Amino acid sequence: QVQLVESGGGLVQAGGSLRLSCAASGRISSFNFMGWYRQAPGKQREFVASITSVGSTNYGDAVKGRFTISRDNAKNTMYLQMNNLKPEDTAVYYCAGFTSTGSGSWGQGTQVTVSS
């Protein structure tokens, strides 16, 4: 099974930017669907953004216009560019990938903290 590892989280002031990376131990081209999710303390995991194998993207309402998801199959890495960050974006961010058979892989998460 392909392992996923997130990186790029950290502490940033409101209005700032971060870029998260999700590096795979194998080919991400095996994933029909990849996405970013987040979970804030005391809240359920929330959908952030997704990208398909053909590059179609989708975003949660809370991040539309501020976040951009992309994938580089040659580098086996998915990214999440986060701009104009808000304190409510504070959460642990997870990446995930799913194959056509529904088999999924999740990363361990990376903390993003936005100070006001």
C-alpha cells in the first residue's frame, strides 16, 4: 500500500500563506482521487479540497478562492497552497488517496495554526 506523508504545516499569522505537501511512497498515478481534509479540536473531520487523476478539482465552501490543490505525478506529490489564512483554518490537515477499487491511504497529518 502506498504511504502518504504530509509536510509544510506550521504557525502563521492571519492573512499569511502556507503550502502543504503530501509525498507518496509510490506512484500517486494509482490514485483516482486525492484530497485534503482537516480536523480542528472538538470538531469532525472536514473536506477541504480534492483532485482527480485527470485534474478536476473541488473545494469546500470554507476555502474556495483561497486554497489551491494540485498534484505532480512525476514527483509523486500533492500540494495544497493556502493563501489568506484565517484563524478558523487552524486544524490538523490530512491528505488521502483512493484507488478505483476504493482502497484508501491516509497520511498522519500536519498541524496548521493561524494566529489572529
